[in-house]
Amino acid sequence: MKLPTARSFSAAASLFLMALGATSQAQAAPVHNIVLVHGAFVTGAGWEPVYDILVKDGYHVSVAQHPLTCVSDDVAAVKRVLAMQDGPTILVGHSYGGAIITAAGNDSHVVGLVYIAAHALDEGETEAENGKRFPNATKAVKKTDDGYLYLDPAFYHADFAADLPEKQAEFEANAQALTAAAVFTTPATQPAWKIKPSWYAVAKSDRIINPDLERMYAKRAHSHAIEVEGASHSVYESHPKEVAALIEDAASHAMDGE
């Protein structure tokens, strides 16, 4: 019987260490999947500028289109998209979409949350109650006879999208996705930000969500936060480079265990 030589032991050890290193690198690799969630009054189409940047940079990006009919329906729609992902995923929410990702983020696919001028509710909180604590600057909200909310088109540009071209804001004002008023008074369930890392972009000129409320959310969740100068509530459209960079930072570091 031929006994292993010192050289063969050394070679085997080297192969083992290389395999171990490859495994460690794979575990630490940036997250590839990103799911974008829109807020109230809009559709996922507004994510296109951010989507284009992320796809160009090599990410697999999905845009959820949820119905804005009730929180449970909206969360279910997002979780349906999460179920289609092939691995760890960064979940991104704008505005009311933050409330959705706070619930849907408990899904096992999700390894990090990114809030873009969004509500990061704690258990039992509602957007309406938090809005009273930190009042916003808009008077544009109107209600239909059957309980849906929308923004008066006459105020849409100034209050929702001041840093977008007037023509674009005018189109969006007249292409709104009406949103069930009940979503703003539905208490939040267990928040995913308590157990998963989060990132936050504060829109410093936001008139729909008070920037101080956004800062409170970010501080409470211990989010990696940035503030975008001159940004309206439509920050994800008007400042896509900053928003995409924050999402990519989340994808690069969500698996770090911080």
C-alpha cells in the first residue's frame, strides 16, 4: 500500500482551502435579484429610470404591479413576485410601497429592504396616524364616493413631482392609480426591518410625506440612510442615479450580516 506523501497532503489541503474560499466568496457575493414596489396613486412604470440603471449594471429586476385595493391584496401581489425569484432578493418600496415591503419583507427570499421616501411602519401603526404626528405639506388629496383617494391634478406637479418636467407631471396627474383609502388606516403587522438590514433615501423637499417622518423611520430602523437634496416625493424618477446607487449598496452588503 502506497502512503500519501507530504506533497499530496499539501495539494489536498490547497484544494480544500480553494473550495472553502470559493464557498465563502459565493456566500458573500452581491445579491442579484431586486424587486421594485410602487406606492399610492402611481404604477410601477415610474420605476423605469431606476430599472434601466440596475439592469445595465447586471441585476435581475422585477417590478411588482399591485392593485392598491387593500393592504392584504397588495402584499399578496408582491409576495407572488418574490416567489418567482431564484435566490436572495432586495425588496424596494416607494411611499406606501414601504408599508407593503415592511410586511412582505418577512418572506424568506428577502435579505434586505430599501425604503425610498417610504413608510416603514412599526407593528400596530398606520400611515394616517403617523402623518398626524408629522404633518405633510399637501392639500391635494381627494376622495371618491366609493372610498378611493387621488391627488387633485391641479396640485400634482407642485406637491408630488415638483422636480419633474411639467409635461411629465401633467400626464402622471391624469394617469393616476386611485388607491383605496383603507390602506392608510390599516395597522401594520410584524415589521421585517426589525430582523433584516435596511437602507433609506430621504427626499428633502417631499410634500407628500414629511421629511422628518422619513428621518424618524430611517433612524428607528437603523437604516443606512442618505438624503437627496431638492428631491420631491417622485425622487425615484427625478434622481434615479442616487436611488439606484442606494439599491446597489444594499445588494452588495445585505449578506454581510451587519
